[in-house]
Amino acid sequence: MRRVVALLLMLHCAILAVAQENCSCAGITDVNRNALDADSLLKTKQPACVIQGYRIKGRALLIRRELDSAEIFLNKAINLLEKQGCPEDEFLIFYQMLDNLYANRSDFKGAIEMELKIVSIFEKRKDTLNYCRGLLNISNIFNEFKQTEKGIEYCRKAIGMINRLKSSAEKAVLLARAAQRYYTYYKQNNQPAYLDTTAFYAEAGLSIVRTIPFEKESFITVNSRLIAVATEKKEYDKALFYIDQNLKHLDRRVDFPELSANFKDKTKIYFSRKQFDLAAQFADSTLRYDQLLKSPATIAATYLLIHDIAEASGNHALALTAYKKERLIADSIGTEEKLAAVTELEKKYNQAKNEKTIRELAQQKQIYLLFGLAGLLTALVIAFFLRQQSLKHKQKILETEQRLNRARMNPHFFFNALATLQSYAVRENDGEAIAANLSKFSHIMRETLESTYKDYVTVEQEMIFLSEYLDVQKIRFPKKFEYSITADKELEADLVQIPAMIIQPFTENSIEHGFSNIDYSGRISIHFAGVGNELLVTIDDNGKGLPTGPKQEADHISRASQIIRDRIYLLNLKLKCNASFSIAQNTEGKGVQVKIKLPLLFLNNNHE
């Protein structure tokens, strides 16, 4: 047995050695790798040397911005690597160059495909730094193409890993890039909380930059995020100070992306200040570096900015010219994407045609079979469509019932609460207290009515609503119970959302039934906690517990449970999640414990 194992190990090592030899070009070292002549390497008979020739050729073409030619050589190298059975690490440099190429071409699909391959390699290597870079690159690509929800998802994943890194210039750059992702999300969703998050990560990067020796990339990147925050807050002098600091350190011969971005920021500031001459001057500088970059999307955005400046300053001829150029480039990007999709479909079709012979397709039997399958498929599609229509109709009815249920907070509560407030006003004669209680009561009524068309509220809003509801109930039942409403510190209560009016029915049960006829002070505690990708809501009371006797009380709890059960069913149907709830006797003493598990939903996510 040992001999067999040893033989297998030797065979495995031999295969690896051969693969390594097939992928290694004799005479190439890290020192001379980029100095060698590509043409001489391409003339050799060694596949590994030919691969290196393709790499050098592709890199030179990328630098010259000859993207189509560069793509041909890089793909040739990848095909040859696959043919030679080379290890995955050998592909990395080619994936990275293609990623750069697709990004410059504004090819969303190609860039994402390359980045996912790059991230996979770094994850297997346990290379945390480059893994985080890859995640943020993916986040940026999604943001560029207006898919900010996916973008912020990858950004959050990256931040969890960045926090494990030691302080360094690289960590400062990653924090600044994370800040940029949040800034993009803020701009597209207009949520001030995300601007605060942008500032938080930018300042975290700045604190690192100040403690390490000067390093150009981290300095420029962190400053750029601070520029964005200052500009958004209309602190223009501060933003211009950061821009001038950046321009002082940038090389006009090579730093085209950074020069373009900083001149564009300067243009926007002077445009906001209505200093149109200066704005036009810096817009021209921006366009010059955009054209050196040869990035269609960036050039189109700058032409749109030139159009806005010209329009605002009354130069309508220039505005029209800039707009036409922007449209021409934007349309060409869309056309290239469509042509690429058509080419890909054509390639798949030709491949399928080669795999099947014409004789097989011509056989009459198969034609009949195809017609039969087509008929069956058509019948299935029609049946599926009719079933879906029926399910949608049922779902619509259920949703309508749920909206009515949300609006149907116990009317006795409203009447009794009004009567209580009236007697309180006569008894106490305290104007401020009466006004405060009336304000709470009106807010409860408004929230109840609004919940019929507002499906979700933030945890923070729900906590405020429940506090006001329970305060009014305490006026109805003085000295009957106390309550506490808490949330984990880590939970972003102003951003995390839950379905509206999902907790109130259980608190009503506790007060109306759990605390009836008890001779001690009642207590209700409500706690919100984030557990992984779920939100856990726990409601405890120390009342009588679950009813075992009178049918009326049992029916009341059953009705409340059914309403929540229907709502959770609809939630699971819409979001494809596993929301649930449970009601049980409180194991720590008297009363009932309700646990509601919901998906962790963030504000402005599309929950449809």
C-alpha cells in the first residue's frame, strides 16, 4: 500500500514539474522580464516563451491605449496557458491586464468577469490586501453602471476584511476607496447617513496617512475623498485646498486618471460658485487628460459638464456642440455592447452547429420530435402563465387584506385613549403634558394610517412609534406596567428596516390580556438585534402567559398571530427569504416570549 501511495505521489510531482516546465520560459527573470524583445520570444518554439511574448506585446499596446490589439494578444496568451495546463496563478497577470482594458473600454461585463477571477485567486492565496482591492474594484464597477445596491454589498464585505489589516499606506488607500463607494451610494440615493459614513472612512484613512512616511498614492486617494465630502457640504475653500495639494504632487506625464479627477472636481466647484470662466478653463484641462486616457465614458461625462457650463453662461452654440459629442459617445458605448452581445450569441450558435451534424438535424423523426417538444413546451408555458396569474391575484387579495389589518388597530384603543386624555386634561390641568400626550396620540394615528401604503419603516422609527403607543397605554392603565425598548449598538437603527406595524399587535395582547387581573406590576421589553444576515426582534412580558382557559382570549391571540403569519408569508414570497416568528411561555419566569426573525433590510434597498 505504501509503495502505491509513494508511486502516486511521484507521479503527481512529475505532472506538476512538467506543467511548471511548460509554463516557464528559460532565460526570463523578474529583472529582465519587461526588457526582453516580444518579437524574438514569439519566434521561439517554446510555448512558455511565446506566452511571455504575448504578455510583453499586450502590455505595450495597453500603455499606448491600443485596446483592441492588446485584447487579441492577451487572449492568445490565456488560450495557450489553458492548452499547457498551467496553474491558476500564471493567469493572474493576464486577468489583471484584461480587467484594466475592459475598464478603459467601459465594458461592464468583461471587467466584472475578470475581477471575479482575480478575487478568487487572491482568496485562495489568503492574500487579504489584494482580496480587499478586488472586492472594492467589483464594487466600483457596479457603481459605475448604476447598480449601487450590489456595489455597496461588495464594499461592506471588503470593509470587514480591511479592519483586520495593520496600519499602512495600503490600508489608507483601501479605506479611502471604501469611502468613495459610500459616497457614490449617497449621491445616487440622497441619504445623509451615507455621507457621514463617507467622511468617517476618509478621516480614518487620513489618520493613517499622517502617521506614516509620505506615500503619493495614499495621500492623493485620501485627499480625493476629503474633497468629495467638503464639496458636498459646500465647504469649497477646504475642497480647493485639498485639490491644490493633490495637483502639487501629480505628474503631468503619467497621472492622467488622477489629473482628470482633480481638474473635474475643481471645475464643478467653480461651476457651483457661478464662476463660469474658471469652470470652463478647468473643464478644458479635464477633457485633455480624459482624451489621453481614451476612456469613452469619462470623455462623455466631461462633455456633459462642458455643456452645462456653456448653457449656464449663455454660450448656447458651445452647449449644443458639447451635447452632440456627449450623445455620440454615449450611443457608441451602447452600440458596442449590443454588437458584443450579438457576436457572443453568434459564436455560441456556430459552436453548437459544429457539435451537431447537418444530417442529424435533417432527420424527419427529430423534426417531429422537436415539433412535439415545442407544442408541449408551449402548453407548459401557458399553464405556468395562468397559474402565475392566479397566484398573483391571490397575493394581491392577501396584500389588500393585510393593508386593512394594519389600519385596523383596535378601535376601542382610540376611543378609550381619547376618553382617558379627556379625563386627564380635566384632572391634571397641565397644558404641556396634555399637548405632549395629544402629539403622541396624533402621531400614532398618523403612523397607523400611513402604514396602509408604507410597507417598511426603519427600526428607529418603529422604536419611536412603539414608545408613543406604550406611553398612551400607560395613561389608560396607570401604574399597570413598565416597558423598555432597546437595540444593539452595532445595529444601524436609522438604516435597517422592518415591516410596518408588525410588533404592535403583540404589545397590545400583553397589555389588554396578559396584564388583565394581575396583582403585580407588568413589564414589557422589546429588543432589536442583528444576528448574521437576520434581524431578531424579541418581545417579553411577565403577564399571565399563554391562555389555557377562556376561548375569547385565545381567539384574540390567534387572530393577532394569523395577521402576522400572513404578513411573514408575503414577505418570504416577495424577498425569497426565511422570515419566521414564534410564541412561547417565557422560560425565565411568568409571561410570554415572542421572537420574530426577519431578513436584514437596509434603507433604499429594493424590497419588491
